[in-house]
Amino acid sequence: MTKIALAIAGSEASGGAGAQTDIKTFEQLGVFGATSLTCIVSFDPNNDWGHRFVPVDPQVIHDQIEAAVAVHGHIDAVKIGMLGTPTTINVVAEALKEYDFDQVIVDPVLICKGQEAGAALDTDNALRAQVMPFATMTTPNLFETQILSGMDEITNVSQLKDAAKRIHDQGVPNVLAKAGTLFDTGTALDVFYDGSTLEHRSEEHTSELQSPYVFYDGSTLEVLEVPAIGEERVSGAGCTLAAAVTAEIAKGATPLDAARTAKQVVVSSIEHRMHGNAPFDCVFQGYYREPALATN
């Protein structure tokens, strides 16, 4: 039976991020995607490519979620992306409570370029208080990890591990804290943590990066690395990763296995990125193939 994933996220007009990217990622992984759009976002080429942001009416957001549930009967996993305002966060939190989804993956978008500082803080606080308690997994980037963990700085792997543990201790069962290429390791580096204890395992690491490359420290706290691709940021990479995690969990993968697969999806989407007139490229998921389905 085909699994169903619901993206509660913003529309991003270029197609390189937001709900558009979520749907394409779901499809690439064999999962049927539904959406509830929370806002309309478009890059402004006349204002340093900042975001033009228009929130969707709260009742319309609820109606979309209601319709997705009613049509499909059961949603296997939900991805929460950009919400943008405390009002939107409130209606989404009420829907999460009403429908009691089994799996909720929160990509905690804590800031939108161009937002006023006060509005951004109000949104951050509302997200942490009202939506994060429903999360079965969260995928914060480095800035979001620092904010959610309450740490003053995160500049190395040890601090990132500590931050992931702190977010877990706040009640999120599974944490994938993303540093990406910001530690200048030559890799895209993330930390996964779920708080449970596994029998100690060790591996003799080869000199070349494996895909994904995993270090073990005697627990389920694992550092996942893949080779870095280029030096410039690529729009939609974070959305792709969280959507891939959501799709894999919808299909029954463990959160750790979902994270491993998601990193490979992101690698492919960056390798085949779209070039345009903006000072950044956009991900393209169209070339990724699951190993079991690959023909080459």
C-alpha cells in the first residue's frame, strides 16, 4: 500500500524549497504527498533576494489539513516546515492535537529573511511552546540547533552532540542536528540522537569517506557525514532532508535509517542542482533512485 505524507509548509514560488520541494522529495521516494500551505513566499530580486511573505488565512490552513485527512483516511507521517506567524502556529498546533498523527517531523524554520526581529522572536517562542511538543523527530540547522538547545555557540562536533542531547531532553524523541559544511571538515556533517542506549559498536574507519560515513560512540548518538559538494549554499537542501526523513519514516524506516537515506537524497539533489539568475542554486531531486529500485 502506498504511504501518505502530509507537508504543512509554505509555498516557495521558484520550486526550489518549501512545499514544492517536499512534494517532489516524497514522490522520488515512492510516497504520495499531500499539502497544507501555510504561507506564500517568493524571493524578491530587487531586495537582495529577501523573502516576500504572505500568510495563508488560518481557517484555510485548517481546512487543507482536514481535507487531506478526510480524503486519505490515514496520514503515515507529517512534515512541518515554515509556519511564519504565531497565529499560523496556533492553528497548526490545534490540528496536530485534533488529528493525533503518529509521526510528526518538525523542520523548525525559526527565521525568514526580512522578518522584523520582534516578530521572529514571537514566532520562535510560539513554535517551541506549541509545535515542538508534538514532534517525534526534528531536523534543525546549526542556527536553529543553537536556539533550541539554548547554547551560546556551536562551533565543533562535541558541542553539536551536546546540543542534540539538550533538545532531546526537552522532549523530542529523535534529533537530527545539522551542521552541514559549516565546520569546514570537507564534509556535510550532522548528529543524530535518540537518547536510548545500544550495545557498544565500533568500526575501523577507512581513509576515504563512505556514504553515509558513521562514527559510533557507544550509544545512538551518531555523527553522519557525506562528502561536501561545492562551497556555496543550495536553496532547499534542508527542506529536502526533512522531507526525505518524513517519507522514509512514513514507509516504516527507523529515524536513524531515515536520516541516512535522507543524506543521500540531499547529496543527489545538490549534485544535480538547478542554476539560474539568483546568486544561489536550487536543489533538484529528480536523479535520486533508491538502491533497491536502481537499474544501474
